[in-house]
Amino acid sequence: MKEELFKSADHSLKGNIWLDALFGLEKENIRVNKDGKLALTPHPKVFGSKLKHPYITTDFSESQVEMITPPLPDIKQAIGFVETIHDIVSLELDDEYLWPQSIPPILPDDEQIPIAQYDEEGKAAQHYREFLAKKYGSKTQLISGIHFNLSYSEKLIEILYRKINPSLSYEEFKDEVYLKTVRQMLRFRWLYVLLYGNSPVVDSSLELKCKLAPYTITKHVVALSIRNSCYGYRNISDLYPDYSSVTSFRNSVEQMVKEQQIASFKELYSPVRPKFVKDPEHISYVELRFIDIDPLSKAGITEDELSFLHALALYGLLTEEPDSFDAAAQAKANKYYGSVALYGLDEVPCMFEEKGEQMNIWHKAKTQIQEIIALFEKLEISKSEYLDSLSHAMQLVEHPEKRKVYEVLNGVHAIGYVPFHLEKAAHYLTESQQKNYNFIGLEDMELSTQLLLREALRRGVSFDIMDRKENFIRLEKNDNIQYVKQATKTSLDNYASILAMENKLVTKRILKEHDIRVPKGEEYTLAEVAKADFLRFQGRPVVIKPNQTNFGTGITILKENTDETTFQRAIDIAFQYDSTILIEEFVAGKEYRFFVLKGEVVGILHRVPANVTGDGIQSIRELVQIKNQDPLRGKGYRTPLEKIQLGEAEAIFLQAQRKTFESIPMPDETVYLRENSNISTGGDSIDFTDDIPDSYKQVAVRAAKALNVSITGLDMMIPDYTEEASISNYAIIELNFNPAIHIHCHPFKGKNRRLNEKLMEVLGYQLL
């Protein structure tokens, strides 16, 4: 018996290894106009070919966007990925929303619903959709949902294979793992729908037909999931594939095609499907298709719900099957599933037949969840997200009125079906607009990398995260493969040029050779020699800094330079970061960051040192705390701006101004907490791209060419940018080999210069 194959598995393997898997999501959303009517506009051109874009395509209709994630190793990351796609699509729509419900909005007549259009290469896909429209009706095709793709990790399956040691090949064993999961999820899908079904209402423009019984949707709704009921999108005939083996399954479906019950494999609309991708003879993963879109979540699904589904799949795999899964068993499973979907809100509970006796569905649900919890305890699974999801499921069983569907129903009854969902759609669009820089689920990566990945997704460029901690990614499209680290370390620059930019002394020498002004100064390799030169620099403003440094670390600016002790301390600080330091003249003026890309200045920022503006009431400390509440400010280069710190450096700088953190500035008085203007120390970024004269931009381009670099962040001091550049009114401080792009994309003040888009273009990834 096949159930015996996994009988000992739960005894032989313990721990969170059971949760190792890959997760993928496919989410369908209908585009609607501001009145809640189906948008009749074409699929946004910016996303290019519907056939070739790996993440954003259409389903049945031109108005039905399908968002697809790759297989990912974490549920939270999969949800974040699909939510990021949702954000990107939303931002490209013109006066339209993404409809946050499985059941469609206001629909026109069938013949007015635009079927997805394709070029010559995709005509077969278009013809297939035209066939579906005739067979099932276009309105029915617009019932949308979420597909959850689940594959157990190869590591887990390999360990099980070795421990169980079956008389099967490895591939045959893996097929059995997935086939049992399919059979059991078809048996247990009713439980997920009971707890999380959320398509209880339809607009009058959707004509529902059910062969089971006449049914009218009224204020006294009892349907929990119309999408999963007999009114939903399903095959015309009841179809019962043979799930006993891969061969049997394929033969049974081929027979259905032969008998013209369906046109092809893809027309088998089973709520759970084995998927054959890598090898047509063996199963690659399982697709769960019975998930309603959650209108209360922008992503349409939550981590809690997917964790429960994964737990349910594991329970199915490791639980003894009650009977063979022949046509009669499948019909029984369909009956339970359909009854819950159609009557899951009825005050009179559905009854299940259990060993010849009638059982209340809620009692059955409670028993099953208790068994899953017991299994997880036995397996010693300790991941909190899964344990919390099971605990929450038990709460919903004990308090069915807490199910999300009631919040939706209350909203619909209060303001109407279309207004309620439009309100949610508008709210999600606002969220997408307000936080349009993060790649959700990858917020631990540098923001510049997140922005580049967002643009890769938008352009249909596939990517792999090679080393998440190092922000090292791989991009690929049409045989163009690029390896990128931290967004701006690319193949466009050679190693020697990067080393030259990293070394401030070398940079200065090369620039001087090309008649480009740099600060005058001296280099030192011994602290005692540098300290002995105090008299040379006494009374002159200087900058003391390490030869190689980033983010302003180790740099001290002495504007008066009259105290020898302070001078010597600054030298010690600089030597903490490098074995060579520079003492340079302090060049008066404001510092501007020029971003040069392939011989063009594409962004200029003035970086204002960390500061607050007084109101005559609150202290500097309180003003900093208020300014730090800005959602654009964070820590670790994962937000457009950094939080202002209240540390030793800030205290010392305030002390020089005869202030402390508790000082109360006058109204409109600007108080600076730092001398250096780095964004990394809480500075503000002000866009000046359109204000700086071209003469300075030409200097920046010349400097980049002098070092033979394609990407650089060049720091230039300019006393008065309204004057044209001359050899005496600017100085280049340094060229940065790994400049951040996020400060140009999301400045504190000014225009988004879209450097992530420009970078993708120079890397060879054009918009279609």
C-alpha cells in the first residue's frame, strides 16, 4: 500500500527540515476604472510581450493582469515578491485600479470583454482563449484567484528517500511524494476554504449558473466562496483523473482529451494539479488553485494563510489515506469542498459523513487541526510562523465569526459591493505610491540594490540573488547576463579604474595630470611625521582624512586649526582607517555629488549635513526624534535617507556651537549636527541636476574619462554654482567607485532621477 511508504517518515526525521521547500505564487487581478467597471484598455505596453515577460502577463482577458513569482525559499519572500509586482503594475496604470477580489467587478456583455491579444508568435494562445470564451463564457473566465505552487526541497526528499529506502528509483519516489500530496490536498481543501474563503458576493452584472440548485445571492448570504462553488470557474463535466501513478494520471487525462471532454491538459481545472516542468514524465511541483483573493491584503494572501496551507500539505503527506482515490472518493471530496464553498456561512453547519455517521463540519475541522498541531509537535517543528498559523486556525474554528469574510460582508452591506472594493483598491494604490522604493521581502538588502531589482522586475529581466548579504545579483534576459554587486559595481568598469577611485591619492594625481582642480595637500604614512607638520597648517582650514575611506568615516574638518591637540587627534582618527592619510586644504563652498554614467551626468545632489530647524519650543533631541519619524529615514542604506544620530560626534560638533542635545533652537533657526554632509550620517539630499550649469557637468565627465570609469559618484566643491566653472572656482574631492543610486531616485527634496532605469539601460536591458 502506498500509504505505508511514508508511515515511518515522521519517526525518522525531526525538526524544521520538514519546512524546507520552494514557494511560488500566481495572482490574477482585473483592471478596473474609477467607477468599478472593467477597464477596456490594453495591457500596459511598458511590460512588453505577454508571452516573454517572466513576471507580468495577462490571463484570459486583456484586462486581467497575472503576476507570477519565481520559486522562492521562503513564504514571506514569495508574498513580498508578488506584492512588489502588484506595486509596480499599479504605478503604471492610468486612472485604473487593480480589483482586490476574486469575483469580478461591473462587467459589460460577454462580447465586449477584451480577450488577451497576442502577436503572430502568440496566436495559438489567443485562439485558445477565444475557444474558452465560447465554451465557458467570457464573464466566467474573469473569476480570478491565486495559485500557490509548492515543491518540497530536494534536500528533504533526498533525506526521506535514504531513510525510507523504498524499492523505487529516486524520481519514482519523488512522484509518489507529490501524488500523495495532490490526493490529500484534494481531500482536505475544504478546510482551507472553510477558514479563509472570501468571495461571498457578486455584482448583478455577473450571471451565475449552478447545476446543483437555483441560488440567489441576497443580503442573507450563506455562500462563503462563490469562486470555489458550483457557480465558479470549473469544467463543464465532472472529471476524475487517475492519481494512482504518473502514468495513470497522464493516460486518464489523455483519454479525456480524446473523448473531447477537454481540449488539452491545461483545460483540466482541478483545484489541485501536479505540474510537469523539468521533465514531462515526472512531477516538478504541486499547484494549489482554490485560493480566493483576500480583499483585506494588498498581496491578496497572507503569510498566515500560506503557512497553514503548507502545514496542511505536510499533514496530508504524512497521514494515512482513508481509501483509494477513485472516482467515488473524488466525488465525495468534491461534495465536501463544494458544500463548504456554497454554504460555509450558513448558521446551520454542513454535515460530513464520517464512518457512516454525520459529523458537524466545525467538529471535523477542530479534530483535523488538532491532528496537525500534534503532528508538528511530534516532528519537533518549532518555526513560530507555522505554529502561530495553526493557533490562529484553531481560533477561527472556535470563533467562526472572526473569519475575514465577515469584515468583507460588513463593508459590502455598509457601502455596497463595488464601493467597498474600490475603497480597498484605492487604499492599496496609495500604499504603492507612498512606498515605491522597497522590494518587499528583500528589505534587508541595500536600497540601491532593491531599486535595481524592482526595475529588473518591471523590464522582465530574470534575476538571482547570488549572495544576499553582499547584495550580489545576477541579471539575465535574451542571453545578456550581467553580474552586479551593490547596484553599481558592474562589468562596465575595469578593476584598475576601481582601484584608482578607491585610492584618493591616485585619484588626485590622475586628475591633476588632466588639469582638473583638486585640493592641495600632503600624504603621510607615519603619524609622527604628520603631527610634526602642525606649524605648516596652523591657522589654515584643513581636511584630515584616510587615503581610502567610504561614508565619511575617519574624516575631520578643522576650519580654524589653531589647536595642536585637536590636530593630532584628527591624525590619529584618520590612521585608524588607513595606513596612509591626507592633509588637504579645506575648499570653501557647498559639496555636490555628481553621478556620472557612461559619459553623462545623470544626477546631481547637494547633500546638506544632518540638521534640524527650531520652533522655539522643542529641544534639539526632540527635533531629531521628530525628523527621524519620516518613513524615508532608516538605518543601513535600506531607506532613501538615514536617521540622524545623537552620538559622540554630534555632541562634539554641537559643543563647538555652545549647544547640547537639550538646547532649544530659536524659531526657524537651522542647527547642524555634523560638519560632513554624508547621507550616511543623517544628511538631507537636495536635487540640483537642473540647476548646475553644464560647465561643471563637463568637468565631471572629463574627470570620469580621466580615470576611464563608466560609473562614478563624483564629489565637487563649488562656492557659487551660478558662476560658470573655471580652474579656480571648484575642486573635486573624490570619485566614488560604488555610488548609491537611491539618494538620486528618492531625494529629500527634488525630482526622482530614475537611476535604476538608466543603469538597466546601459547594462543592455531596454524596455520593449
